[in-house]
Amino acid sequence: MLQLLSDENFNGDIVRGLFLRKPNLDLLRVQDVGLQGFDDPAILDWAANNDRIVLTHDRATMPDFAYDRLTRSQQMSGLLVVNDRMLIKQAIDELLLTITYSEQAEWLGIVLYFPL
């Protein structure tokens, strides 16, 4: 199962829906690990050091920082960018497919945009 980290502004309804459908989900929120208020590079760095794939709605800056890590040959555990205009049920369904049918190592250096 994937190890995930949701950023500060990730929709809590999606997080709750994921846990309702998959109670053993390995998902931490930045608030849970003391990263609330930290900038994107710090979150991506923490995620890389702790082998966590980041969930975000931030299409404006987070992907750029992720690609910047890659161009500097730094580890990037993966970034899943979920469109904040998606229906919550659709976001949950697509994330659960990804979480259930992929392995952590597949996401190293990958930025994926949802909807699929």
C-alpha cells in the first residue's frame, strides 16, 4: 500500500472518504507531522526523506518544485495533483484505484494529475 502525505490545503472530505473506504490507509497530513505553514519545498523534502507520496490540489507551484527537485537529482517520492474541481466521490475513487493497484517504488520521480 502507498504511504501518503496530504498537504495543508488538501480537501478534508476526500481524506475522510479515503479512510472510510480504506480504514488501514497509510496517510498522514502535514498538520500531523508538524509541517503546517511550511512551504512546498520543505514539504517535498520531508516527504522524500520519509518515503511519502504527496497529495495536493496545488497545480500552481507544487509541481514546479517537484520538477526542480528532479532536475537537481534530489529524491522525489511522487506527487499526485488532484484537481480541486473534481467531484469528491470521483477523486476518492481514482485515488483508491491508484493506492490499491500500484506500488510505492512506481511513483519515484512521478507527477500525476487527476482526473486520470
